[in-house]
Amino acid sequence: MTEPAVSADGGAPGGKANSAPLLGRAAEPTLFELSHPGRRAWSFRTSGIPEVPIDQLVPEGHRREEPVPLAEVSERDLVAHFTRLSHRQFSVDLGAYPLGSCTMKYNPKVCDTVAGLPGLAGVHPGAPASLTQGWLALLVELEETLCEITGMAAATLQPAAGAAGELTGLLLMRAWHEARGSVRHKVIIPDSAHGTNPASVTLGGYEVITVPSDDRGCVDMEALATVLDEDVAGIMLTNPNTLGLFEEDIAAIATAVHEVGGLLYYDGANLNAILGVVRPGDMGFDIVHMNLHKTFATPHGGGGPGAGPVAVSERLVPFLPGPRAVRVESADQSPVYEWMTPPQSIGRMHTWHGNALVLARALAYIVANGGDGLRQIAETAVLNANWIRQRLTGTYDVPFDRPCMHEVVLSVRTIKQAHGVRALDVAKRLLEEGFHAPTVYFPLIVDEALMIEPTETESPQTLEALAQSLERIAHEANSHEEGWMAEFPHETPVRRVDEARAARTLVPTFDARG
Ligand SMILES: *Cc1c(COP(=O)(O)O)cnc(C)c1O
């Protein structure tokens, strides 16, 4: 027996008159406007367990007097509603998403299939190690693989995102210095750094010391020398940096920082350029965080779960968060897995074992690609970014005229000076060409920046279409009256938002179509 689910008209038997709007293409009702008393999108199988009256379960003072005001909709209307909403959205599954720094690349569906396996998805995180050997083996294999990719000794898989990894890394830095009886107050970051870096340094209890970039777009070595002293706990770097350029002096930077007793932190949010080519550990880094949700196949951008594992060199292993899955030898030499908390652990950075299914996805991605495949990802990502750079040189300004890595920073400065068109206008206009906008106004040190990361997943035809769109937009900017471009986009579900008002009045308002 089941509860009556839906009758032919989508309403449960006995439902009241329909006050919900009729649905045509022009209608964009909310779920509550679709609500119709008695409609349901679920049906429960009767369990055979006798029902317990509510007054025996919940004392009177704790019972609500009115039912929860939920929308009452049929499955059919519910599916239509969310499908309509999903069509108003742009996603990596729909088209190119060249958002620099944050790597929005296509995520192969096989990774979702793996993460959805009942033996992985259905396990309670509190189940003892003796019952979850497969899960622990997976975590150990992922940790070892990430260490091989980065050239480090061991890793924690707990942090939930890049910023959480950064904080973990800074707490590890602090724990290491304190264990040696050294009290230090400063962490150096370059002026091209991602915004989370200074935030994490402050949260980690350190003072931010900024070093400028030189005209190559790299750390200014002379400026670095003037800020290095025994009060420096370490330096945080991204290499390639957020200008998409490789820090050529990395070996000299590592030597100089280590000489004053500091540590090197690698912001590896985006490993797309270096996979299988170079390793942060070989460059001299002591701590590396990775964003599995950027490089290793977890969709992100909608605020869903991520993972920011932190890998460290040998001397920092005793301080890692715990518990960590480890392999031990049993009497008959077959591998057995256990949870272990390192002796001087900084403690937990996440409940249970982190966002475990994101970790499963990452291992699936790595295994599916293999070592050669990972290297090919990096080579293609770098090739694609350089193709875009070469193609658009002359159409837009290219602030640093040297080969880039996985992303390229262009500037709209000349066009703005001549025609008043800004990077924001170009980005908004591009939406109407069927592409997501690139990152704009970052890095902060480039005027009117457009930061494009085409990624390895787009075909030459898609790159050609993207380049043509950006060329067309530059042409329009140069041939229309000032202000013309500021009207775009015209055809997206949400047009220009009033950003000042959005920041000051935290109530969603938008200019809906039609
Ligand atoms: C995305 C990113 C981060 C932050 O990662 P979250 O997962 O968003 O916290 C840090 N550094 C760089 C270079 C990034 O691109």
C-alpha cells in the first residue's frame, strides 16, 4: 500500500480549487506560487510499523500549532520548476567557462559514478576502521598520489576548501616554529596573491608583509631581500603566480627564505599548469594545499562541497591534523588500515574525515587519467592559454609579454581610455555570446584585467569561437558610441545588477526578463 501520490491532474484527490498560475513560456512563478493544497511530490511506502500518535512522541509545549508552510506541488510541477531554473543558469556542462585562477573545467561524469557507488556513498563516517578498510585504502592511496604529484612526504585530506587548507598550512607553520622555541610574527605574500592568502595569514595570527612584483610579473627579488629577517615565519606563493607566469627565481627565493629559518607555502589551488611537469617539493616548498574542486574533477562555483588537502615535507609530518588513515602491516604482511593521530597534531580541521566523496572523485580522476594523462592535461592547458594570448595580442593589451602558463591576463586599458569601455562591460557582453565571463579586476595589480583560463577541456573549435567573440566585442567597443556596451547583456535571465545596492542591501532583487 502507498499513500495516494498524484491524481491525473497532478493534484491529490480532494484538493481545493487551483489558485496557482497557469504555466506558459512567459510565466516564471516561484515554487510557492505553484503551490496547490494537497499536492505532493512524494509517496512513502507503508512500513508496517504501527503509527505512534504525535502527542506520545512530542510534549505539547514543543509542538507547532500550524503545519510548516511548505509549497505543496506535484512531482511533475516540481521537476518542471527546477528544470526551468537550471535553464537560466550557466554551467561547465553547458559551455566554456574561462574563469581565471578558479579553474572551471569540465568534470568527467565517471567521477560522479564512482562517488555514487553505494559502498562509498552509503558508509557512515563513524563506522569503525575494521568495517571500512576499503574507504581507508582509498584515502591512503589518494594521499600517496597527491604526495607523488606535489613531491611531498604526507598529507591531511581534512580541509574542506582552499581557504581552509591555507589556514591549516599556517597553523602547521606556527606549530613547527613553536616546537623549535621560535616565536615569529610575519608572513610574506606577493602583491599578485589570491585574496584568501592575506585573509588566512591574518586568521592564522600573523602579520601580512606584501612584496611587490617587478616588470616581469614576478616577485621583486630586491624588495624580498629587504623584508626577510628572523621574524618571518614563511612566504606564501603561487607558482605559476596569479598572472599566469612562472616564478623563474623560485630556487633563489627558497634558499633566501630557508636561510632566515622561514618556511615556503605553496598555494596550489590550481595545479593545472604543473601536473606531471614540476613539483612544488622539488622547488623547495614545505607546505602545499590543493583544491581538488578545481584541478581534480569536483564541480564547484555553486558553493557545493570541496576539498583542500594539505601536503607537507618530512619535518612537518608530526604536526598534521588527525586522525589520518595509515597503512600498517598485519602478521601475515597483508595491508591493514587504521586511523592514527600524529604525535604533535594541530588537531582536527573538519568533522569526521573531510568531504570524503570529493576525495573519491579526485582519486577516480587521477586513476582514469594516469600519470601520462595528468601531464597531458598540463601541457594542453598551457598550450590553450598561449594560443588565446597570441591570438588576442593587439586586440587587447597583454601586460606581460612572455609565454604564460595555464592562464593569461589581458587588459582592456587602451580600449577604456579611447572609448570608456571597461573590463566589466566586456565580461557582461561576452555572456550573450554563450560563454561565461572570465575573471575581471584580478590580479589587482593589472588595470582593467581580464583573466582567461581556457583549460585543457575545450576543443580548438571552442577556443576559436571564444577568440572570435572577444575580437567582435573589441571591434564593437571601438565602433560604437560610449555607453553602448554598458547596456549589455540584453537576453540573459538576469541583466546588469546594481552592484552597489546589492552590496549594501542584502535582499535579492533582479531585473527579470519580460
Ligand atoms: C580558488 C583559490 C583559492 C581559494 O580556494 P577556495 O576553495 O575557494 O577557498 C586560493 N588561492 C587561489 C590561487 C585560488 O585560485
